[in-house]
Amino acid sequence: MKIKIINPNTTLAMTAKIDECARAVAGEGTLIETVSPAMGPASIESHYDEALSVPGLLAEIMQGERDGVEGYVVACFGDPGLEAAREVAHGPVIGIAEAAMHMGSFLGRSFSVVTTLERSAGRTWELAEKYGMARFCRGVHPCDVAVLDLDTDPDAHKIITETALRAVEADKSDSVLLGCAGMADLCKDISDEIGLPVIDGVAAATVMVESMIRLGLRKSGRGEFATPIPKVYSGILSEFGG
């Protein structure tokens, strides 16, 4: 079984962290390939960043289809380009926000999300509504640590843990979702410190995709997620034509 994890930003240190977290939960015999696109933003912290990350993401999906990949994880909590990726892929494609929110709904009546910057909170609420998870989401709490500072700020772990504690105290929630792939390695430590389930979307999405492949499930080829109609794309998008 071959699963491709795509970090839609181009920061290789984060890609390595995502790879380690995915491999830690993958089953025996599952081949994990974790990549960053050749083009895209260094981090994704705005709608603008999300939009510019999608061409690189789709290029990696298209390459994965040529390489025989059976399923994909979009490793950004904004789940950028998820619907377009599903059109291009034949196997399952899961975003880490989608996976984490559904996993949180299985573990209790409610969850809180700890995100990076305040400007990301609106996108998280939007996704909760879209996925039917708003009734479980008690709150979205920014820790005010930028994505690229998660590895370099010596206080990042402490700040994220304190934000998680404040979140569960304020929201009376049953679990916490870490709202950035760059937080993936903090999951167990924070869970131990706050005494509640803490969900990393990278791990959750990896095991979900793996399970779907084992069940022989693929995307529906009908309607909205059918393969895109071939046409010409111009300029720097010419490689996407068919």
C-alpha cells in the first residue's frame, strides 16, 4: 500500500516532521512518501497563501497518480485544494482538519481547536461548518505563534500547551485538536500534560486513508468528483492541461 502525504508548503523541515509523525502510525507494509511541492508558499497563513499552494499540491497528486499511489493526505489544517485533489485522484484524499474534526467527534461531545494565528480562526470555523462539525466545535483558540516559528521559538511548546489548557477550561470540551501540521509532534506531550485526548490531524488522516484503502474504497467517479474535463490551460498552468 502506498500513501502520499503532501505538505502544501515548501518548508522541508516541516515536511520531515510530518513524515515522521505519519510513519509512526502507519501499519506494517504501508509505504509512506511525504513531499513538499516544487512551487508554493513557505507557510500557509492566509487565503492568499492557500490559493497559491493549490497548483503545487495538484502537481503532486498528478505525479502520484502516475506513480501508483493509492491514497493521499493533504497536510495543512486549512485543507487547501481538497475538492480539486479529489477530482484528480482515484484513491481517497483526506485533509488533516477534516480527519481531526471527525476523530474528535468520535471521542466525546465536543472539541476545541488550538491554531496558530488569530487570522486562521475564521477558516477553521468555516471548515467546521462545511464538514458538519460546528456542533462539536466549542472554540478555536490562537496561540499567536506563526507557523515557521513553531520549530524555532523555544517557548512554542509551552505556549501551545498553555493555550490548550485555557481552551478546555473555557470551552469545557472533551478533546483538543492541534490546528497546524507543524504541531504534529507535540500531540502526546500535550495530551499527557492536560489529561485529555489531543488529536494530530496528520496521524488521524494517515490511518483513515490507510483504512479506506484496506477496505477497497475509492472515490466515486460520478458527478462532482469525476475526473476534470480535459482542456487547455495557458501560461504557467499549461502543465495541468490534458
